[in-house]
Amino acid sequence: MKVTNTSQKSTIVQPKVIRTKAAAAYIGVSPWRLREICQQGKLAYIQHGQDTSPWLFYICELDAYLERQRVQL
């Protein structure tokens, strides 16, 4: 986790990974569409635990995925 010290009294912790629902919202798709994207090999994920465990996504990889999808005219 990245820790940013904004003052002597408070520390803001920014997560490096987020769960499926939050990741889907982050890139603007449904959780089902996000899973399809992963199954197509277009985006990596972390499966923490057994088969039914939630998937985790690095925010930096979500940003990179969005950059790859960007179209310039």
C-alpha cells in the first residue's frame, strides 16, 4: 500500500488493489463484462484463495487497460 503523509496528524492509505465490483465501476463496465475481459486474457487479476474467492485487481493495471483501449482520431 502507498502511504501518503499529508500532515503530522493524519495518514492517507491508498489501496493498490480493489475487488471486482469496484474495479468494474472504475473502468466503467459491469462486473460480468470485467470477468469476460479477464477470461479473454486482456486484463490480469489476482484470485485470493479458492475458486469462489473474490478477484482482486491492481489499480495500475486497470489504468493501463484503459490506456490500451483509448482511441485517438
